Amino acid sequence: MRRFLFFVMSCAAAACGGRSVPVGSVRPVKVETAVRAGFIDRDFAGLATPDDAVNLAFKLSGQVLDIPVSQGEAVARGQLLAELDPRDVELQVAAQRSAYEEARSQMQRMRRLLQHEAVSRQEAEAAQTRYAYENATDLLQETRLRAPFAGVIEAAYVDKYERVQSGQTILRLVAPETSTVKFTLPESALDALARPSTHFDVAFDNYRGVVFAARLKDYARTSSDASGFPVSLTLEGVDTARYRISPGMSCTVTMRTADPVADAVSLPLTAVCAPAEGGDYVWIVGDGERVERRAVTLGGLYGRDRVIVDSGVEPGERVVTAGVYQLREGETVRIMSDKP
């Protein structure tokens, strides 16, 4: 079982059971009754991410004539966000319109000749160039970039009068409210995602004391930078009239999973004694309020200050949770009450 190295520094000055007690005194200690682990809660730092987000770009190259919106501004669906200088397109449309008028005149002439069988049907059909002009007029619409949905301008990547290429990102638009939360899960906890008993709660820093239920949305099965596996959750049952969840809000994701070891118990981290010579131990308070040092097998950390003990402690046993490095085998202790 892996060692909890952070305990080693705590016991550098003394091993478990290394200090004497003045004659006639009884050492006061705090204890906690071991309980079955049942479920394990693990906390992760999370972030609200947009449900809808899009990078907007022009289909044409050209010079930006105007960007009438700014970063952080709320926009409506269909609102003008950016515009290219249309002069180049207008010249192209004018040239194609002239060619279209000439082609239309030629086509009308061909139809009259076809009626007198002076030309072939193939020659008459070849004169039909109407769509060339219609397609060209559509290009004028492509010089204006409009919002595909109501949202907020998250970022602007170009400036007014800057020349841009076709497909170059101009703006990023995100939905103002979201129900998606993302966090990074370590590899050791990845298998818990497949368990039916696993569920999630989310608490946002902006709404202290309020916990939102969430369900698994998706997760990546590979980690590109070895920092963990990205996991996405969907918030459920959020009262949007009272709570506004916006992209970028920080939160704490609590993942609750059933403990895989049936007889495992839950204890505070402070109950574990890890002396310099090795091993993991706890002090059990037995009959006559005497303490017994017992070796344990540790499971994983969970929450902020607790650990799973897979073996060595039975549910219902009293375990010392403070002062574990000052006790001696068989020493009589006085249990301190948490009540003032």
C-alpha cells in the first residue's frame, strides 16, 4: 500500500510511543469511533464551461470595415458583429452583372434562333448563365458576420481595418448561461465513472452553502498532457430564476463512490501515525482506557481530511485522532470531550 509521505515530516522528532509521561498524570486525547466507509467523497476543482460556443469567421478574405461589438458585450441573435469592406465584392458583382446581362441577351437571341432551327438545342442551353449572377450577389451577404444565437462576446481576435483571410477567427461567441461543468480526474479514479453508484454534487464559490446535483455528460479516455482525464458534467434541476451559472465560474465537484472494500472504515488523517522506521499505525483505546498501537492498511484519501483504512480497524472501535506521536503502548488516557 502506498506510503503517506507527508506524515514522515510530522514524526521526525518522535516516533509513535517515544515520549514519557510525568508520574501520576493521564494524557488527554481526542478519539473518534471508526465507522464503515460506505461511500467515499472526493473533491476536485471544477469550472463552468459554455453549453454553446462558436468561433466566428468570414468565408471571404478582405479588410475589416467595422466591429461594432466589444469583448464581454451581450448580443442578440442575428445582430451584426463584424463587417468586411464590400467594395471588392461590389466590383466583382458589377462585373458579373454585366456578364449576366450580356449572357441574357445572347440567350434570348439563341431561343429565337432555336425556334427557327437556326441553332442546336445544345448551343441554346449553353447560353443559360443566370445562376452566375445570383451566386455573386450572395457574396455581399458574406461580408457581414451576424450572431447565430444570443450570447456574450468572449473574445475578439482582430481589429478594425485589419486584413483577414477566409476562415480566420474574428470573434468567439458563448451562451451567457450554462449547465456544463468540467474537471480533471486522476487515472486512479477513472474506473469509478463506470459504477452505477457513483454520483456528483457541485458547489459554486458564488453560491456558498448551495449544492447542485449533476450527472456525467462525457469524459476523455486519453490524457494528452498526463495531467488527468477531462470530465464533463451536466447540472440538474437548477433554479435558473435564483441561480445564474455563467461560463468561467469556479466550483468544487464532489464525486461520491461506493468503497470497493466491504469492511473498510473511515478515519481522520490525524489518526494515522507513520513513524520514521516505516509502517502505518493507529492507536486503539481499549478496556480501562488503555491504548494499543495497531498496524493498518490504508486505502485512498478522500474529502479534505479523511482516509480509508482497508484493514486493521473494525467498525465501532475507538481510535485516537490527536496526539498520536506522544503515546506509548498500554498507556492510560483520558478522552477529551468535543463539547465546550
